[in-house]
Amino acid sequence: METDPVVGQPPLSPHKASTNRQEQEKMKKSKKKNPSKHPEEEKGRDGMLKSGVDAQMSRTKSLHGKDKLQQPRASSANSPADKSKNKGGRGSKKQVFESYMTSEEVSHGLKRGELIQAQLRINPKKYHEAFIPSPDNTRDIFLDGIVARNRALNGDIVVVQVLPREQWKVVRSDTDCEGASESDTQKEYMMQKAQKKTERPPKPDVSVDDRCSDQDELISKMQNIALTHTGEPLEDPSTPRSNGEILQKTAKVVYIVEKKHSRAVTGFLKFLPDKPFAMFSPVDHRVPRINVPLTDCPEDFTTRPGDYTSTLFICRITNWAADSNFAEGQLAKTLGQAGEIEPETEGILTEYDVDFSEFPEEVLDCLPKILPWTIPPEEMSKRRDLRKECIFTIDPATARDLDDALSCKQLPDGNFEVGVHIADVSYFVEEGNSLDAIASQRATSVYLVQKVIPMLPRLLCEELCSLNPIADRLTFSVIWKITPEGKILSEWFGRSVICSCVKLSYDHAQSMIEAPEKMFSAEELPPVDPKYPIDEIHQAVLNLHSIAKNLRAQRFSGGALRLDQLKLSFTLDKETMMPQGCYIYQYRDSNKLVEEFMLLANIATANHIYRSFPELALLRRHPPPKAKLVDELQELCDQLGIDIDLSSAGALHKSLNTILGDDEYSSARKEVLTHMCSRPMQMAQYFCTGVLKEKQFFKHYALNVPLYTHFTSPIRRYADIIVHRLLASSLNCGSKLGLTTEQVQKQASHCNDKKTVSKRVQELSSELFFGVFVKDCGPLDSEAMVMGVLDQSFDVLVLRYGVQKRIYCKSVAGLDSFHHRKVGKKSELTLVWTPEDPEAGLIEQVISIFTLVEVQLKADNTSTKYSAMLKRPDENGS
């Protein structure tokens, strides 16, 4: 069970700040010079987000039914293209992109401070805009247009050269409400609907953040670095000019260090008469159009291209020459019909380099051969035998990979012996073998709405390692002697063997907590080992709950923070696996019980392995939020009249839980404010302690603890396996870790990448299912609360479903005009509605943060996307 508050990079503003007229003209000229941009970009269409880390061997079926082996991409630092093609060796064709610098030039430039290395992110709503973080943590550096990106894709590690000052961008100093102005020059915008009927508004994907199945993400659903935030500049500390404008640095890519983007993309084929290639149009328009040889297309594509209009393909970019606006590529697979769940899911997994192939024979050869497997007697003799203890698991009802179990025994002195018992995966995954190699490469299991892509073969994750009931299992245990108030008196770590007496769901445990006096019958629970009375299990759950409440109160009074955001769950048809319904997941006391003891175990393990291996420990740190963005948020809250204290994690937690009233909409206001508070937050990261020399940087901001790690989920996280090996070595019950500090850090970085990708894939899976639900069951009506206001649109939280959507004023039916006003950091739109009765006057509706509106979610005509339509204010009585 995940116990870490993975906090995302601030979701930066989805629209760039206003520029002056000169800058606007310059940008128009730039766009004219840059024909590689898709025509659809003018519509602002949003596509699926994607990134990737090092590619893996994966099998996909070719278009003609044969298996194609996809070779791994090199992830080492190298020059990203064939330089001979970059130097104009293609006849008279004009070079579109500059040649890349050599690695020597880049190395010298970085050492002299003339070049900057960083991760590129491209705005999914405005594809010509890209950004890299500034080395001094001030306003991001802007890359204007596809030419400036020089064939780099979203998520790539690039080296850039800052352009001369006269080419810098003029912007207003705005970063609130998901950024500044959508329009380039106007502070106030009036629009007559009759003149704008031909313009189609952007249709962004639904943003259902972080559909992680984990119940213990403390700060969940934050948007991830280089993947989900929309790429808007951070605030510059320089003093704005009198008109409120400041300069933002601009740059161009001169080298690609690492192609993090998978170079695989889903999209559609278009036939081009008299051409030896077809045009592949990616769904994500941040990726260029791709020329695909006709020989690579389906056999009847040239004679019956219309048959493939709505067929979704996967294409891999194989080359992008310096003299071409378009990349070259090969079709990897036909997925099926666009809008269907399985083809769309496979497209998401492929784009993000999630290895969902079957485990190869050399990996399966590492598993026990004789089944059913039993614990060897010699292994049993090395372990603490806990099989006679009352130990049980508490998990989601559908969970099959049971990592952790709990025990709680009252002692004669009134204290308790509490145990956390974690699957001993490192016993089965031997360091350095083929199984270890693929687990380290996958790094995490990926949880989709309808299935799991496992890190380990199912024999391990669902059988031999999973702490299934009434079965002897190998575990790593931490056992405390603890007072009823939660004070730890002693602590023991060691390898053990357990036999869980029952697999409880969160619902079962919650029922026990809510009915402390009830005598539960066997029919109300899953199968229970007859050696343990149900009352004994019930009492253990109640004792754990009581201790957990004290531990939790101490954590928050001691300065911890939890930012809860709504999480959408689905009920699926058991046969078709299609969504039948959806609901907002309830985080209850049973979830909190498990979370507290997982946190306790992770913190204890972090301290133990760091003491033993100060240069080699794999820990998890969470940096504090960006100070400049915290100041911006404080200023906005002050202007909104919200009394919030952002000085520390604990102060923020206390503020969020005390200031928003107790009416029926207080929880919605808290949700909106939580979203605003997530923006300055940074992501938690795995790291090796030998790399960071100053211990102050080890701290976990949200948990407010000096040391933290992941120990409790080794079935689905590779970082935990390394931590188990370190722990075993420190206790002299395992061999020494065969990794150097640098190798641990490299694996930690890879785990960070894969965790980020995993979260985004989970989000996209949830968005896909919700889109299908809206299509099948919609239109859906709901109240919504405004989360942020721009000058031509505003974002809302749809209260019934917990999803966030952007509403574009240009697309609102029945609107006569609208105008935008800004005072300080507070942004406001006034919508002027045409009356239904011609005799009546115009109706004005003011939109600002926390405004309640009525919306209707309606499926778009294509694919699984949907839009939020604003309903007339007179329909909801406002």
C-alpha cells in the first residue's frame, strides 16, 4: 500500500501571458515560417499526453499478423540524429532545423555556463509553446515554435542555448488561476457570437487526476513533471515594468541528451494520391506528422483508404531529418477502432513505453519449478516463525497482489505488540538474474481501470509472494512494542514466516470499526482460519484503529500535510469490462488505519538502512514547494479573503481543515483550494543518500520527517526490493548489495521516471473509461464550482464526478458577449446572456473562483472525448 505523498510539479498555466503588439507580430511571422505545425493546432485540439523512459523489448503484431520484435531504444547520452542528414545532404531542399552541436561543443558549453541542460515540456493546449525550467528557479525559459525545439519531443532531456535579449518574450507578470491571459494583447475581450460561429473552441481531454488504486497517497493527484502540466512559465523575480510587463528568456534546442519520449504514438492514416507514402496524423499534436511508406501500410490501403478512416494505428518515428517538416516512421501495429477501450488502452501503454508483453522464458526460468511450492525447511529455520499469531490483510476487495499484513496483540502490561509483515519478494528475485533485470526495468506495476500490468510474473505477484489467507508465506517483519497512545517502546526487524488468517477488504474492516460491539458471523466475512475466533480478529482491528487514530493525530499536530483530492472509481460489467457506473471513492477510517502503520514501517526502515548504509541507502525525499509560487498563492488568497497560512506543511494542513465553513459546499471549496495549493508543490523523488551530501535535503516536506523510504510494496515497486536487500544485509540475513552509489542513484532515477509515467497512464485510463461512460450514459448534469478564471475560459470542478473541465466562452450557446476583468491576482469574467424572451433584458453572470454553476457533460462526436457545456443561469435559479 502506497504511503507516500507523491506531489506533482506545479500545474503551470495552460495559456501563455499576454505579449505586446510587436511580440504578437513577431510570433505570427514565426508561425508563418514554420509550416510543420499541424493545421489542427489552430483549433487548439488537445491530445493524449505521453512521455516515456528507456524502451524495453516488446512484441507487437505486425499489420500482416506476424510478430514484430520492437528493439530497445538507446537511452545513453548521444547525438540524436544522423548528422550527415543534418548538413544539407538532400539535394536542394532547404534546411528547416539547425544541425545539432557535437558532444564536445555541448560539454564545453555546459561547463562554461553558456548552455543549459533540462527536461523539455510542451504545452498540450498550444503546441508551438515549449518550456524548460530555469536553473535559478525563476521564470521558465520559453521555446517558441517547432523550429526552436529542433525535433525534440515532450519529456526529452535537451541542451538549449539562450537567445539574444532582443529575442526574449514580453509577458505580463501573471501566474495565478492557471496562469495569465489567453489572448496575446487584450486585457478585456468582448465577443459578439454572430461573428464567431465559424470558430471551433479547443476541446481539451478530461483531467481526472491520479486514478491510483493506492489508498495512502497523502498528497495525491498532483500533476507530474514534464507529463501533465501544461507548460506555462513560472514567475520571474525581476521587478515588473510600470505597465506590469517583464521579459522572459527564450532559447533553442542545440542537442538532445536523452530521448525520454517513446517516439511511439497513436493516430490515423491518410492516403496521399501520387505519393509513395501515407500521412500519419498523431492524436497528440505535439508530435509531428509522420510520413509512412506505403509498403508499410495494410495491403488494401491504397485501393480502399476509406476503410481505415477510423482505425487507430501505432506508429514509431524512425528518423526526422533536418530538412523536413515531417518525421519518417513505421507502423508498429493496427490497434482497432478508435473510441473502443482495448485499442485505446493499448495505444496509451505503447505511447508511454509501458512493457505489457508476456514475460520471456528466461525470466520464467527464474521461478520455482516444483508446484505447489512449499517453504524449504532450511529457510524456515532461519526465520522467526509467526504462523501462530493472528495476522490478517486489509486491501481493496479486488486486490490480488497482497503486499502487507498486520497483527496486534495486547500484552499483559496494557501495551500492544503491533506487527507489519511485508511480502519477502527479494527471496524470489535474486539480484542480477533475468527476473531482477526485467523487474528493475519495469520498476512498477501499472494499475489501469480494468486490469494491472504487473512488474513481476503472476506466479509471484498473485501466488508465491502474495500474502494470501491460510497459506504459509515468507515475509519481512517490523514489530513494535507500542503504548495505546502510540508511543514506540521497542522495535524489531527481521525475516519471518506468517500464515494470514483472513483476507479482509476495506469494507469489512470499516464495518468492524463502525460496529465495535457487534458479533460478526462467518457469513458476513471471507473465509477465516478456524483457529482464530472472529471476535479476536475484530478486537485486533479495533485496537489497530485506536492506535492509528493517535498516531495520525500526533503526525498532524507535529506538522504533517495531506492534500486530499477527489478520486473517481468505476463499477464494471463482469463480462464486457465496460463501465456501468462511477462514483467518488470514499477514503475512510479503514484506509487510514492501514496507512498509518505503513507510514510507520517506512519511516522506521528509512532510519535503519540509513544508519547501516549512509552512502548507499535508497530513500524518498520531498522538497518544499517553490517559494515564489507560494508567495503568488498567498497574495491571491489574501485578495479572495481566504485566511490561509502557507508558512509550513503543518500550517497549511491546519488552514485547509478550519477555514471553509460548514455549509453543503464547504467540501467543494476545500477541493478547489486544495487544487490551488497543489500548484507550488514539487514531486517526491527516490534518491541515493551517497549522492546528496547535505542531510537537510533528505527531508520529506509533506510527512514532515527527516528520513523516509518505500518498504511496504515490493510486489509492485522495484525501489522496495532494493530497500529489502539493504535491510537484509544490515541484519546479516542477506548478502551485501551488489550496487555502487552511482548504480543505486541511476536505478532511483529510473524508478522516478517510471512512477511518473505510471501515474499518467492511470489518469488516462480513468479519462478513457469516464469518456465511454459519458458517451453511453450521458448527457450528465451536475453542479460545478469554478477553480480558475482566464480571459476567454474558466475551469470547473464537476462536483458529482470529481472531474475537472475547461469551459470556453466562445463555445457557450446563448452567450451574447463576455468580458474579462482583473484586479491584482483576482480574475473575473462577466458573461452576458441573450434572453430567451426577446422582450427581456440581457442577463449577466459573474464567474470567479468558487462561483457555483450548472454544467452538462456531453460526449463529442468523435472518440471518447467529452465537453462540459455551461447551462443558462436562469435554469438553475441564479
